[in-house]
Amino acid sequence: NFLDQYVEIDPLLSPDVADRDYVFEGYNVIRFSSTGDSKGRIIATFDKVNGITRVIEGEELTFITADGTDSGIQHSFRADNLTNYTTVEFGVEAYAYNETSGAKVIKSPVTRVSVTPSRPDFVMSDDAVALSRLSAEFDIESTRGDNVGNGNVTAKVVNPAKVTGDDYRLEFFTTETGTSAKRGDVVSDADRINDATPKHLLRKSASAEVLAYDVVNTTTGTKVFDGTAAAAALGKNLPEGNGIVRVDGLSINISGAPNDFLGFRAVANAAGPIVPDIGAAADFQGFPGSLPRANADQQVGGGRWFFHTFESGSGSYQHFLNRSVLGRANGWTFLVPFDFEMRFTAEGGYAWNAFTDGSVIKVPFELWRVGISTPDDPSDDVRLIPWTIDWDGDGYGITCEDHSTSGGDNDPEMDAVYWHLPSNTAPGRAGYDAWEAEVLATGDGAGDAWGTEVFGRTVLVNFNGGSVANCAAPQAWDATTPSETNFTADVPEEGTVIRLLTTKPNQPGDTFSFSTDGLGARQKTQEEAVAALDEIGIVPNPYKGASAYEVSQLTDQVRFTNLPNRATIRIFTLNGTLINTLEKNSPANFFPWNLATEDNLPIASGMYLIHVDTDLGEKVLKFAVIKKRVQLNTF
């Protein structure tokens, strides 16, 4: 189940079935009573947060095949009530789910591991140990590079014994058929990693360009996670999520930015670029990136225009999202990760009055999609097609409708605008021009040259622009007769550019750096290693006929503990007779003894002296033995 991306087709299902895939759903953690126990018991289940929890199968006789809780996938497990130097058997099995299959759950073979808790022969950081015991989602924050994306990377200490104390960098890049390009083209929304339902998971493709990431130990210059190899194995974008990569005692969380707007900014007016730019939405209503600037005007002639959804009873940012984004058919699909501009120009353009009389009317603005964090690069700009609602039938312009963006009755709104892609989305204005030529020739905006809606129901609000109580006979922006609204302005001045910024998924070239300085485990100093000789022992002591290390009544076993890598162990009777010599030369810090002499004869009950000789010094132990009763039950 590499990177939690297991997908397998059920060959017994008809190709006509909508979903033939078994898709990874979760893990079971199993504890076994002994090496001979083949069943064990499930002590924990970690599953995806997707509403698939307890799975019950069967018809007349039902049974539980999965018992998840939407806990979220975890990649580490803390076991309690363990005894040092006593080996415990654990197992992990992954399971996958397919709702349409006869057997909805299939499970992987159990991967077993023997664990012997013991004191380490090195020194762990107290801070790292403390962090590993906390339930916080992360312990270490990262520093972003000069990134295009708005994602984030954090790390959690899960095994303080393996933390290095080094510095790390995670870097995104694109790779294709096993070759990497560290700085590639910015990926589009369609390339993003997301938590799609099983039927939407991508299949392996040898030729697809995918987004991957490396993790490099910058202290040593070592690549500790190879994204190119991982992407080659998966054949698709590497996944993002909590604990998705585990290296050097760390669990690394990789997250993309949530779908949202980053800002609503006025970047130009009749006098040219506004430097720095100014907020163009109601920051006091929760609109992000919309703070005004002290002693600075958004418009040369004074006044401020706010971007919003058309009046419907609330001025909050969430209401704007609900109506103009989430309440539309496409949601965020064609908004993120692009940026957009509403430009008021001398030329203007045309809009389709789609929701009233179906006419095509002149408007003073142009709508543009301006790439992904590339506002000064026109090569990726695409001109969009506006739809509008001419509420009062006099053409696009200001209305006598007060908006709820603030109190009072002095926030008149303009006619509503809907943003549509052209059917030809090549950079530039060719797609829009084809639509304009078509509608001017036919007088009907419902042609073939417009495409998908990006979002809709948007308006500009003249904030504190004048009381609607005094509004009379509003005119279109290009009317020959003057308006009688008495507002400060009926339309943003020519040259005004309102820019909308959205969040960006992680992009090629994005980097995140973090450090484990002060958290690394280290080797003991000479003084610490010598002092540790006092911790050498033998367990159980006294031996009373049995120990937890024995797998049957026919075996005897004790263990020497807290040993260095190399040691010579000599066992003597009280009269000084050497009965056995044991040589240890291994990284394990314990060593078993079967309570036998050098001739493999069982020792007798009694007291023994044990001399442990190491490169750093020696230790003498006293050991008491009460042998088990010999019961002859086989003749």
C-alpha cells in the first residue's frame, strides 16, 4: 500500500459496473499473544475520514468486515503496558473497500513485527521524547521558500530514537516517465492532488507529467525520500496528507491550501497603477486581503468600490461565497488556482443579458483570467465573456438597490455580472472576440462561442456612495442623459482594475525547510557509557521456575539487559567454578541465556556470580535460581 495509494480492480465485476476498484480504506493494528498465535486481536483501526466506517456483509448471516470510525489515517501507534526486554508480536493489515462488489472489503496479508522494548544505548533528546508523547498534529513548523503555492509542510516527532537533529528541505517538482524537471510549468487545477472518490482515482500512466516532491537532509546532502522513484511507482501525482512521508523518526504532513480567495484588490485607477494596491472588498465583513490603506484613495475622484454578490440580505464574506461560488454549479472548479481581473477600459466590451430579454448590451469593463500568480505576464491571460442582469432595463449601470455590505441606505450596487470562459480558452482574446463577432452578427448571446461559468452573481458596490432614498432615474453607464442618482459615482472610473486572488495548490519549485536541531538522538559520551555499566542486569532475578521469555515448559530463559554492543559474560558458582562463557557481539542491548552450562547441561538451583567484561569496564552480578519442578508426563 505504497503512500496509502492502493487501488485494485475486481476482475469478477462486469466492466459495465460504475466502480470496479477496491481502494485503500484503512489499517488494522493487531496484537498477538505469542509467535504461535495466528489470529491475534485488533487493538486499533485507523481509517479515512469519508463516512465509510463499520462495514457489515452477508445476508441471512451477517458479519463485520471492517470497523472504522472515521479516525483519519495514522502511521504510528503507541502501545502501552509493555515490559522491558519482553518480546511482543504486533501485526498490521491494510484493507480496501468497494461498495459495488459482492465482498465489499478485502484485506492484505498481515505484516508481523516482533518488538522488544528496552533502554536505548544512546541518549535521546528530552524535548523530542516529550513531543512524541503529545497528541498535537505537528511539532515542527516549516519555513516557506519563494513559493507560488499556498500549501504548508509540518512534521511530528514519532520516534525520538531516530531523530537526527539535522535540517531538511521538501521541494516540489514535476516529473515525467522517470525524468525530473526541478522547475516545471505551473500545474493547473486538473493536475492537483485531491481526495477524490474511488471512481475518480487516476490510473498509472507512463507518459503523464505529475507533481512530486523530494525530502533532502540538507545537513548531510542526502535525499531521504526520492519523489521521482515514488512517482514512477504510482504513475500519478504524489499524495498529500498528514503523515504521508515518514523519515528519520519524523512523520511529515504535506497539505495544499484550502479553496479560497486570498484577496480583493484595486491595483489601478484613472491615474495608473496603485502602488501599493488597495482593498476592494469589505474587510469588516470578513473578506480576506481587502484592508484599505490609510490616506490613500481607491479612485482619483474619491470613493471606494467593493466586490460582492448581488443584494440578498447579507453583506458577509460567507454569504458572498455561498451565493457566488458554492451556490453555483461549478463551485471552485474553475476559480482555483487562477487570478482574475475586472478592467474598466475605454473600449469596454459586450455582455449577454441572459436572464431577462436575452439582448446583447455594451459594458464598460473587460473580464480576464490572468494566470497563476503571474499578474504581470500577459502571455497566460484569457479574456472571459460576461453575462449580466440588467435589473431596470436601461443597460448596464448603477441601480437604486442598497446593498447590505454596511448599515444605512447608502451602498448602491451595480447590475450583476456572471463570469464565463470562452469555448476557446487559448491565451489572449481570440475566444472572446469570436463570441463578440458572433453575437453582434446575430444579436443573440446564446451562441456556441461561450463556455463554462467560472462564478456568478457578482456586483460592485459603491461603498457609502449616497443614499438610495434620493435615487431617481438611474442611467446606463454610457447614457447620453445625465443620471439623477446623486451618487458619488455611477461607475468605477476608466483605468480601474479590480484583481481577485485565489489560493494556489503546491507548485513546482515550492520549497519548505525545517529543522530538528536540539531534538536529535546522540551517542553516549565516554563518561555516560561507563556510568551506564551500572545498569547492566539479568532478568528475572531471582528466577523462580519460569520467565515471560519462555515459549514452553521445556525451555528455560533469562536475559542480560542494558549491555553494550560487545561483552564477555562469565557465569560462576559460589565456589568459583566457571560453568559457562557467553560472547555478545551485536547491536541489541540484551542477550538471552538458557540456564545451561557450557556443555549444555541445565544448571542447578542456587546462587551464582556473573562477571560481565566490556571494552569500557566490568560489572559483577549476583543471580538466584530456583529451577522448575520436573514433571514426568511422558513415558
